[in-house]
Amino acid sequence: MNKISQKVVMLLPIPVFLITLCIGSYYIPVSKVVDLILYKISGYTIFNSIIDMNSLSVLFDIRLPRVILSMLVGASLSVAGTSFQAVLKNPLAEPYTLGLSSGAAFGAALALSFLNIPVQISAFFFAFISVAICYLVATKDGETSVVSLILSGVVISSSFTAFLSVLQIMIDPMKLQGLIYWIMGSLHTSSWEKIYSVLPYMLLGFILTFIFRWKLNILALGEKDSTILGVNPQKYKIIFIFASTLLASSAVSVSGIISLVGLMIPHILRMLFGPDNRKMIPMSFCLGASYLAIIDCFSRNLCSFEIPIGILTTIIGAPYFIVLIRKMKAGGWQ
């Protein structure tokens, strides 16, 4: 039964991908979605659907880039959260609670508003600063305190939020509304260009994490045990923190702050399938991608206006976060 459930999770992105492409103010049946994609690729169809320019434009210019980007962002945040929790041995560690999202958002907003440098590079730089400060403050004698990590994350997040507020005061009023909406977490400006801009960074983060994912199990044992087993803990901590920061900062640079995805998904999978990171990483990718695609579908169809996706993920994730804190032991993992 457990193996069947794992296969269901791994295959979940396929039906989610097709269904979310169907739903919108202009409904397209699943059979037609499949035919439109096949027609674009090969010029042939399976279900003999009528191929019209309106459907092609809606699917390939609007819906497809948005669904793909939502799945990439969800997968990035989930894999980053899984990696951070294993490396830091902290069940509350994820891009949002570490202040990484706020740091990346500040870097991206700074590049969008004033600096003539790539958004992803600026977001990564400030995200890495956030994680480094949190980790250094919370670590003493080789042990990372849960309380110190979360408190330092709150301080860092608040600091970068204040810096963002300063940017909002200084920015051109014509750009201010778009910046505020972007900060709340939104995918309404999704495009193929945005996918191409972050895909290389995300791929590097995914590949590094996937290749070395089995070492996360060893790092979770602690520094002493890792060294005894022949693994250099500092070396691999740097690799995983670099890869996770790359993933999270890339996601934030195109979507704004989408909170608590990297907290919920790893814990759901850990409760269902156990803590083996060899399985956790690919399943986090699949479930995170599916989760955010579904939430984004709700954000654009729930009301007559679009709800920023960051608001929905916070509404869903905040109660989970509170329950998790209540169930935790003072020392860390339950």
C-alpha cells in the first residue's frame, strides 16, 4: 500500500497539469488540451478536436506558461524546505521561516526598481545573506537551536520587510502597485520569458539536491556521526544550502513571497512515508508542484478577481504551522 501511495504522489503532477490547463473563464476540455498540445508538437491529434486559434492562444500564451511556472515554483520551495529541514535538523526550517523569502524578495525588488542587474542574481545574493545570518546566529558548539533559528528568521524577515517598505517609498508611483501585488505572491505575470529566466538556476538546484540527496540522511544524524561515517558535514551543508537558496530565490524572483509551502509539503510526506530523503526529495518535487498548481487554479478562479497566491498559501499553512509548533518537543524533532 505504501508503494502504491508513493507512485500516486509521483504521478500526481500529470493529471493536475492537464486539469489546471482546462479550468478558467474559457473552459477547454481535457481531450482538447491533449489535442492542442499534440497539434503544436507534431501537427496531429488523437481525439479529433477542432483546432482553433482562440484555444491555441489561450492555452499556449496564457495558461501553459502559468501552470508550468506554478509547478516549478511549488517544486522549488518544497525541495528547498525538505533540504533545509534535514540539513539544519529543524522541523520548522523552510525558506519563509528562515527569512530567505523576504531577503530574496528585497533583492528582486531592488533589481526590478533600481539596479541594472539580473533579478535572479540579486535575489540569490540577499537570500544567501539571510540564510547565512540565521544559521550563524542560531548555531553554537556545532548545534543549531530551534528557537534561535526561528527567532533569527523572524528578525531577518522583519528587517528585509522594512527595507522593502523603504523601496516602496522611493520607487516610481507608477511601479508601486505592481510591486506591492508582486510582494504578496502572485503568478499573474507568468510568461515564457520568466520560465526561461529561472529554469537554468532551478535545474542546477534540483540536480545538486537530487544527486546528493542520500547524504541528507547522514547529515540528519549530526556532525559527529556524519564524520564517523566518512562524510564531510560542512562540505555537504554548503552544497545543500547553496542549492536550496538557489531554488528558493529563483522561485521568489518570479512569484514574490509564497509562504509555508516548504513547511507543509515535507511534513505531510514525512508523516505518510517516513524520513528517508532519498524518497522525500523526488516526492517533494512532485507534491509541491501539484499543490501550488492547484492553489494557483483557485487563486484565479475562486472570485471574479484574482487573489494573490501568497495569501491563500498563508491562510492554509498558518494553522498547520501553529499545530506543528504545539506538537514539537522543546529540543526540536518530535
